[in-house]
Amino acid sequence: MNLSLVLNQMIILLILMIIGFIAHKVGILNPTSNRAISKLIINITCPALIFHSIFTGGRISNKYVLITVFIAAFAFFIFMFIFSKIIVRVLRVKKDLRRSYECIMAFGNISFMGIPVLRAVFPDQQGIAILFQAIFLIFYHLFIFTYGIWLLGSEGGKKVKFSLKSFFNMGTISAIVAVILYFFDFTPPVLVTNSLDMLGGVTTPLAMILIGSNLASYSALKILKTPRLYLFSFIKLIVIPLIVWVVTKFVIDDTLLRGVIVIMASMPVGSLTIMLSNEYGGNGEFVSQGLFLSTVLSVLTIPFISYVLFNF
């Protein structure tokens, strides 16, 4: 791994976020346009990127390793849920923040930020890395639309109704289909592959601009003056990935899979948690603040975690 390359890529992502931030402040972007861009990414450009990656990213000699990835992804989220509950009790988080704290601790931005970061950290194996990440996305959507909304709904005093329709969104369906097509060695015509390449190529800049625009809705000064958010971000961005790094060194032999898991663990708060928090009555202000600070700090922490991953 080239650390300077990863750092450069994170700086580029930061610049794109700043552009989105400015675009929101001057009125080019707004909450309505943000929702439209989000739907565009989730339903069209991100699936295109996933498909292009699995069609052109090389092949695994033993495809049954995907079963290991499924098991690892499931175990990863179970670990995140248990760890989040422990941290809430160790830190004596206020009762009205506990469920929201658990939710944003457990669910990182493994989609919007996960893909560009994986491409930067694993430039020679990005196709397979994104295939692994697609499997993580399946479990991410499964758990956030069940356990995640239960956490937020319980805190907000709302009666939660689970819906299979929420889980089977385009992001989840495309991830499942991509894994199936990869397993059966399906290769589309070059024209289709090139189209997917062009379409999927806009995912990263759009996603970063969207994150920056969303961040512009919050008071940065207030967030920077809130000490508890720094402790939260330290645990989320440094402690958790280091624990995952240590554990996976003993239980997973595949270096790429181990790296993908650690990178997934190092992601900042996921933007989907804000939407669900607003809908189900979680502490939207705290969730938003956690997303803002963790996203900004991740520009520095992800290169650090990447360095540890490849050098120790």
C-alpha cells in the first residue's frame, strides 16, 4: 500500500465534500436536491459501480471463499452491536442518547465512503474488494432496517413496523445479484461494461458532494465545542478498527478480506442513520453531529488505520 496515495485520495474526497458544503451554502444544493442525488446514487450509479467492479476486477481462484465473507460480514455486525452496547454502559451515556449512540456506533458509512476508500487502499485488487464490500452491504441493509430502526424507534417512543420492502431496495438487490453473477462467471458484452464504467464513475464525486451538502446543514462551531463528540469519534474511528484489526489477524488468513473488514470498521457514521433517526424519533441532533465530526476526522484516521493494517 502507498500511504501517500491513500492520504491524497482522502484529501481529494475532502475537497469534494468542501465543494458540496459550499454548493449548499450558496443555494445550488438544498435538502430537496440532496434527496434526489441520494436516490440517484443508491438506485443507479452505485449499483453500476458494483457491477462494473465485479465484471472487471479479476477472479478468485476459490469462489467458495465468498461463504467465508458472508460469515465474516454477519459476525462483524454482531460484534459492532455488542461492542456498542458495552461502550454505552462503560461511558454512562445519558438514557435519552443510548439507542442513538448505539446506532451510529454500529452503522458506518460503508457504502458512500466505503467504495472510494477501498479503491484507494486496494488499487490493484479493488474489484474483489468491492465484491466483498457488496456482501457487507447486504447485511448492512438487513440489520439497519430491522435492528437499527428498532433502536431509534424505541428511543423515540414509536411503534416500529418492519418492512421487507425497506430491505429489498435497489442497493441490496444489486449487491445480491452482483454476487450471484460473479459466482457463475457471467461476463456481459464490452458495450455494457463500458457503460457501467462511465455510469459508476460518477458515484464517488456525487457521494462526496452529497455528504458535504448534508454537513452544511449543521452548526460546525457548536459541534467542535462538544467534547463528548471527540470521545465518540475516537472510539468509532480508532478504537473499533484497531480491535477489529487485532481480532481478524488471529481468525482470518485472507489478507484482502481482513483488510476490507478493517476498512469497513474505520468508516465514519453512515448518512442513512440520519434519515432513519428523523423518521423514527431518535436524537437527530446528536446523530447529525456525530456524522459531521466523524466524517471530517476520518480524512486523517483512515490513512492511519491503513498504515497500521499494512505495516504491523
